[in-house]
Amino acid sequence: MSTRRSLLVAALTLMGAGAALSPARAAPAEPAVATATPAPGASTPGPAQPPKVLRYAFLVAETGFDPAQLSDLYSRIVTAHIFESLYNYDYLARPFKLKPNTAAAMPEVSEDFRTWTIRLKPGIYFADDPAFKGRRRELVAEDYVYALKRFYDPAVKSPLYSSFRQEGILGLQGLRDDALKRKRPFDYDKPIEGVRALDRYTLQFKLEEARPRFLYNLASGDTYGAVAREVVEHYGDRIMAHPVGTGPFLLDKWRRSSLIRLVRNPGYREVRYEAQPNADDAEGQALLARFQGRRLPMVDAVEISIIEEGQPRWLSFLNREFDLMFGLPEEYAELVVPHGHLAPNLEKQGLRLVRSLASDRTMYYFNMEDPIVGGYTPEKVALRRAIGLATDIPTEIASTRKHQAIPAQSVVSPMAWGYDEQFKSENGDFDLPRAKALLDTYGYVDKDGDGWRDLPDGKPLVLEIASTPDSRSKPYDELWKRDMDKLGIRIRIRTAQWPENLKAARAGQLMIWQLGFNNTTPDAQIGLELMYGPASGGQNLGRFKLERYDEIYRRMLVMPDGPEREAQLREAQKLLTAYMPQKFRVHRILNDLSQPWLIGFRRPYFNQIFWPYVDIDTTRQPAR
């Protein structure tokens, strides 16, 4: 048995004994709990209860906390708990149910799905901040108008601009075009028909065409949450570090790429635990019975460490430094969740496993503007399809992912509209002989006798794969090399930290990059956007542009769900398989573990909100 494996087995067996490989990160000191001096003759109160602090780790560093400037998952987990959307997903309903949040009721929608009118609840306030100059600032409809306009401001450079542009909100694009044409600041004060405050608490959207699923945009507090203009103008280019919302938490401390600490928002309104779990959901019904009516949030603070390496993150959890293991490192799956069940020794210690098939997919994209792998001619398509066919997904699932995934057949993720377990495509095939035959047919052969395939014109064929310099990426990089070696193609691994890779990807500077995509709505359209031509440079990192695909994409936007829309989706799936701008690899199985004292955790499917719904039994916690 290897030394590393021996250490892990010992930690699994002796949980709490003080694992030697815990990261040397001292937890921040807790705020002192003030206690009043009892009046003469009064009974002496019991000892003050320790604060309830949810502690866990992210495996990727955050980029910041301004919703308009974000697209990465981990930053958006934080912003989802600071900023609030008009609607939210029910925490216990599966797969999903939407309900009012800052809105007073569900929206009033015109028959043609082009006019959406929402009334806000009065008496909701932003967290106190110096930007408000000592006054209490109420949430009003104009805050959502302003927040939406920021996605269109060229100076903000929002990666989600294309996502909102496709909704066809009347007048917003004109504001952006005018700012670009005149080279003047974006005019936030100019009223437009597409988004306006009819009065202090009434918000209305008007759209160019029908948008039957526009409601999903209004349920994304991580991106489209209410933002106060005074805050943005007060902090200027420091706004990424100064998020101020109406949500249950506020940012208390931030050490970039190291620690994020949030505390309960003392001005948060009275919100009670209410949910509608399915009738046959025994666990959900039990949580409802336990927590119904409790005021939210139930914890006082959340502390998130950034630990990119799997081993110290896992051992810190075993050493009881963390309350939650948010995503078990795959390399430990055989020891921790053999055959999909929690190991008996861990179960005896009271750990709880939450296992779920994620509404996500991993993939790698090809830069369609790259001179080697990009392009739409037959030989370029053949190269991409050959690379896809030579990607050994069965081995990736079995060895690298330790069976914690299923093969992806297309762009559509589990739980999303249009997902079909029986759907099969070439995207899910591993066929090395066919891959080699494709390359031979289109002239990708060894022309100089060095043992490696060359381009049809005789120039060297070298693939540059973007990656990150950590142990988590290493086995995938090794698998990449092994697969391409068998195909006869040389590769070069280009490493950088994840935020730097994302920046380079948006600038079109990466040839090939593997990453994951988590659905934030229950619809397939959000995934299709990653190949939508007008989204190039934003969500469409690979800059795929195909007129027929874009036409299908726009048609699907206006259609209600049903057989006709599903037929359009199937055609889009065929086009993506044929042109292979992305190779969809797997849908991940996620294993989250919680300590015995953490109660109520469930990983959300389509939003990132769970902190308010968990509780900590401090009487069961070890001394810290």
C-alpha cells in the first residue's frame, strides 16, 4: 500500500485524532459574544451560546462579487446569498418549483409572453453600508431596472451580456449601441420601454418576441439580483470587493483566493422556513417538519476556505475543521462511497452522504477561430470529430472519476427540459479505429517520418490543451496525452490558474480547454447558448458560428415547451454532433458529506442557495 493511501486509510479510521496532513490555515477568531451584567436580584443567565458558523471549502478560487461581472460557479455561490432575485426555487421541491422572493406574487404575463409585470414586497431593505450615508435604503423597482442595465453597459464588460441580449428586452440594446457609437458613458437615466418601474414597487418588462421561460431569468439572484446604484457609484472599480444586497448574508472579510467570511445580515427581513417537498420525499418531509416556521438564516456566519488540492481539503473535513465536504474529491470515491454507499466506518461516526446526479456536463471546446482546430471545412470537422472519437470516456469514468459520472451524449444535462436517458449520439462513442480512419482520409498523416501526424499541408500538428497546475488536473492531462498518443497527435499542456484561463478563453486565446457547465435553469436553452454565434466572446467561449444552428436557437426561444420545440432541440443536437465545436464528456455524480452536527443540507439543482436552510447543533460540535 502506498504511503499516501496508508495515510488516508488511517485518517478514515481515526477520524478526529488530528490528521497530520491538515492544511496549516488558522481559523479566524470568532467575534466576542457580549453578555449583559445581571441586575441585582435577577437570576443569572446560562452561558452564552457559541455562534453557529458554517465552515467548508471551495476547490476553485473566486473572481469577485459583482453579479454583472461574473460567470464562474464559486463566485456566484457567494453572490446568491448576498443579492436577491424576484423569485426563488423552493429548497425542498424536486426537481424544482418557483415561488416569490422579493416579489409579492407570481408575475402577471400577457398571453403572448411579451409583457411581464411584477409587484415587489414593500419594506425590504439593503444591508447598511457607507454608500447610503447613514440612511436606511429600501428596495424599489428601479433597483432591478438599474441592475439589468449594467449587463448592457460596455464599460462593465459583462460575460453574461449575450444571455440577456437574446431575451430581446426593448430598448436596452439601443442604449448600448448609442454608448458605443458616441463613445460616451452608458446612459442609465434614459427611460426605455423594455424595463421600467411603473411605480415604486411595480416592475415591468416588455420583450420584442414571446419568451415563455423569461421567469427563469428572474429567479437568479447570483446574477440578476437587486443592486443599489449608490453602492456601485460609491465604490467604482472596487465594486467586486464590496457587494451590498438585500439578502440574508453580507461580506465580512475577504482574503482573495484564501478565505471568504460572511455574516448574518442584521437588517434582513423576517423570512421563515417554508417549503413544499414532494409527497413521497420522506427526507424532505422530515426536514419540513423539523424546521417549518424557523426564522432564516439559521446560522450566524459562513467561512469558506479556498483549497484547490483534494487531499488537504478532504483531510481537513475528516479532522472536523469543516462542517461540509462540498464535493468529495473523486480520487477518494472508492474508499468513501464504495458502490455508491457511504463507507460503514464513516456512517458509524454519524457522517451523512448526499449523492446526486448533477444537472451539468463536462466538455472541452475547440476555438473555432484557431487555424489548426477551428473552421468548418470537411478536413477541420474531421479533425475535431477524430479527437472526440479518440477521447476514452469509459476509462475516464472508471479510472480517473472512480465511476462518479455517466457518459454525456449531448449538450442537454440531466433534469433539464429535453433530457432523454435513451438518447444516443456519436458524441458518446469511443472508437479509436474510426478516429484514425478519419484522419487518414483527410490527409492528417505522418509526412516527415517522425512518428507523429502532420497537417494536410505538411506542417506539424500540435494541439495545445489549457489546464491548471494542480493535482486534480494532472490525471486528466495524463489521460489526454495517452489518448492523443494513441491517435498519433502531439499535444502541449498550457497551465495557468483557473481565473487566468477563463480570461484567456474569453479573449479567444486558448485552442482547447476542458471545463464544466452547471445548469442554472431547468431549460436546455442555457446550455445551447454556449454555441450561439452572437454569444461569442461571452458564454460562447469557442466562438462557434453556424447560421442554421443560430436560427434553431432563436426559434426555440419563442416556442412553448412541447413536441415542436423538442424537434428543434434534436436538430440542434445533430448539428453539434456533426460539427463537434464541443466534445461533451460526462455528467457528474456529486458526493457531498456533512458532519453529524450539520443539519438540513441539500445541494440545489438550479440555483446556489442553501446557507439559510442549514442549522448547526453546537452541542455536538467538537471544541475548536
